[in-house]
Amino acid sequence: QQQVKQSPQSLIVQKGGISIINCAYENTAFDYFPWYQQFPGKGPALLIAIRPDVSEKKEGRFTISFNKSAKQFSLHIMDSQPGDSATYFCAASKDGNKLVFGAGTILRVKS
Amino acid sequence: GAGVSQSPSNKVTEKGKDVELRCDPISGHTALYWYRQRLGQGLEFLIYFQGNSAPDKSGLPSDRFSAERTGESVSTLTIQRTQQEDSAVYLCASSRGGYKETQYFGPGTRLLVL
């Protein structure tokens, strides 16, 4: 079963806090793990992506942590801002084409 | 430059009618994808076109769904004999087609089947 499980469904964080979203996958053939950000009424946009040969990737306030043995990866948003309020999706694929998405996390950052 | 565009942005139809959804990819992108997003859920892969290769239709949920693409340009997703469970946002994405190239998504078409 090609599935990606994402948690939590929703998250409320105070401005300046750390937002953490977790994902777990089953298919060990997956080798590409992107995170997408989606604002209401818009299509998802790539935020950051990681390959399984690295354990962490950081871009600005956004960091992906990857644990290959546990088949888990997570997104950390440091110094969360109200403008980060959106729905976040993790995804996985074998070749970067047929993305398998998690169910999404609705993040609200309170000012 | 221009992003991925989709039309219509919203479509309301009656059960049993056919609908056509259009996607204009980013110019020069050889790969094009269709996904479905049901309310409160993640995106489900439907179909993938890469250049002149045969499309990967493995995600189409039934034979009522079909899609075409002319060369490396516009794509049309057709749903025949629509059912209420087809109500969703249909998203199109395009990429440069290489290994792990970023997929750029359009704003989607919101389909409501009454």
C-alpha cells in the first residue's frame, strides 16, 4: 500500500514558536520527499524537499528532518509567523513524478 | 513568467452530465499531471503525461475519467456521467520532466456535482 500518514490534522502555534508536522511512509522505494504549502483558493507550492541520503535539510526557517530507518520525516517551522498560516502537505514518490500526498495539516499561527 | 492556468475555476453540474476541465501548463514543461483533492484530504494522483510517451493512467478511479494532451501543451480532463462523489478540486501541475523536477500547480477547478 503506497500511503503517507500525516499528523497532526491541525495545529495552532503562537507567533515566534516552532511548528512541527510529522509524516510516516510505508514504501521503502520512495526516494523523494517534498513538502508543499497551500493557501486557500490556491494550488500547492513546493516549500522544501529532501532525498533519503541526507538526514536534515534547512532552508531559511524551514527544516526537514528525515529518519530512514523509522520511515518518518518531519517539517519544522522556526519562528512561526502569521503569514505561515496555511495547509501543509508532505508527499513522497519513487521518481518525483507520481506524488503520494499526506492528508494535510492546517496550521494557524496566532499573533 | 506565467504559471499553470486552469479553467474553469468553478464548475457546477448535474449528476450524469459530462464535464471537461482544461489545463495550460508552463511553457516548455514537458511533464503534466492531474490530481484530485477531496474536501479536507490530500491530493490523489490521477494521470501523468511526459512528452510523447504513453500517459501513466494508473490513478484514474474509473473508466468515466479520461485525459488528453496535445503535444507538450494544453491538457483536458474529461469526466463522463458525473457522480456526486466526483465533487472535488481538480489540480493540474507541470514540470520540466526531469528526475525529481519540481511540480508547479495551478489553482485548480472546483467541481460540484449536484
